[in-house]
Amino acid sequence: MKRITFLLATALLATAVWAQGPPPINPVLGEVTKIDKAAAKVTLKHGEIKNLDMPPMTMVFRVSNPKWLDDLAVGSRVRFTAEKVDGNYTLTSVSKAP
């Protein structure tokens, strides 16, 4: 009986979490350290990316829209969102930050 109660409680908890949907994707601050327009990639030194469970670091991201790179330069401060798309860390939005 205890096992059935545990399984039922686990199922209810999973349903409650699922009903809330995925965690929100909040913008993150970063700094451009490298741009590779040919590969549609940018290297950012960034703060914590909570939706990816990623600590602050410097890493390469693909960009979902390569035209965004035209507005960036090494040293630019940016505000961005990132998601894992087809197994690749990808910027889903990016804009210059003050």
C-alpha cells in the first residue's frame, strides 16, 4: 500500500510540474569576445543561464539569425536568451545592452 501511495504522489507531483510548463527563459547579460560570421557563431562571456542550468563562463553560441552579428562587435555588451536547439547552444535573441 505504501508503494502505491508513493507512486500516486510521484505521479501527482510530476503532473503539477508538467502543468507549469518549462522554466522561463530570462535574458542574460554578456560580452562579445569573438564573432565568426561565416559560421554564424559568437563567443560570449556571460552570466548564469538559468534555463540551461549553466554557470557563468565564456563559450561559443550559434545564432538563430546570422544578421544579428552585423550589429555586434568584439567588446559589445549584450542582453540575450539562449536555448539548446538540435543539440547546439543557440542564441534565440540578442540586443546591445547599455
